[in-house]
Amino acid sequence: MLVLATLGAPERRRLLAKRKRDAPPEPEPAPVATGRATIIDVGEPLASEAQARRWLASAGERELDADLAVLNRALHAFRLVTADPYLHPVGRRHALVARVGFGAGEQVADGLWADARELRADPRRQPRAKVLQPQARLAAVLTGRERALACEELALRARVDLDADRGREASLQVLVALDAAVAELQADPTAEQLAPRLAELRDQREAVAAAAQTALAGPLSNGELDAVAHVLSRIEAALRARSVANA
């Protein structure tokens, strides 16, 4: 069960009552609302408080990852039904606070607990796409010294779909990302350094094209999903190698 709540939202009637006025030169930060998502596992209720405390003692990031998957499935469905292309999934680092706990049904639905503990993000966990000196590369892209590639964005979209178990969407994205990567990397100044990786990518097209063709009709087999995941990982590896070569 997923329960969503908005916290700290300003009252609408007060907003409407305010008259228009010029903004001061140095305005105070505007208060913003925050959201709370509570994922309640109703499949296997804990039989006793002692069992609940044993579960809490061992619960951690694995449970949080599973809960984020539930939230992101709901966000993805909402994105589709509202046709809102700007609604995006959330990751571990987007959470201001993350807690695991237990309590009675109505209690946890209101964000309350019988007992809970806060999960601290491990600073050693790095985003998948992080490469050497990302600030330097950001400056290079923003100033035009380095060209951002279309296949980079396509690969990111494919990674989101694959991590969310949307195999059909992922296979179609990976096929386009692969074709774009081959075309863009062979025209890139680093092409000579990336020659072995380009040859590897060209060899992968048949497998991912077959998976994408299957995706047009229905779900993929485990073997096809593995092939899609492998090809995406090789695209990501080639893009990391390009970033290193440009550093």
C-alpha cells in the first residue's frame, strides 16, 4: 500500500489574499511544501511486537530500494495517465529523510510508528554514471569544448527503464541508443581510441534488435532481457571511456 501526503504546504486562501507587490532586492527564501511517501507491506503482517523488532533490527537499504521501486511504479503510471513528460522517477539521494519502522495500520498511514529508525545514506555509494572529474566535464559541455551526445541521454533513459523492470521499453531504447552510439562515437575525436569498443558495439546489434522486435509484440524472455542489459552496460562502458579520453 502506498500513502502519499503533502507536508508544510501554505494555505491557499492566504496565498489568494496577498496583493501583488514588487519583489524586494534580496527576498527571503520562499517556504516550500515537501512530500511524504509511506509504503506499507500488507502482504505478510508481523505476528508480534517481538517479531517486528527482529525485522527492524535487520531492515535497511535493501528494504528501502524495494520501497522506492513501488513509489517509482506509481510515479510512472501517473506520468502516463497524465501525459506529463516532466514527471521523473526518484532515487535514494533524492530522499530528505528515509526511515523504516513498524506500527498499526492507521498509525503508519499517518506517518507515525510504534518504532522506527532513520537510514543514513552511505557516502561511499556513487551514482552509476559518475566518472573522473565530473565537474571538469560539466564545464567542458556547458562551454561547448566537449559535445554532449544524443546516445548519452538515450542510454540514461534505457537504464531507468531497465532498472524499473520495464524490459520492453528498455529494449527499444537500447536499440536506438546503440545505433546512436555507433554513429556518434565513430565520428568523435576519440574514435581511434575507442575503436575496439566500437567494434564490440557493432557486434551487439543483432541480439538487441531481436529483443526489440520481440518487445513490439509482448514481454521479453530472460535471455533477451540479459542481452539488453549486457548491451546497455557496454554502451555505458564506451561512454565512460570517451569521458576519460577527453579528460
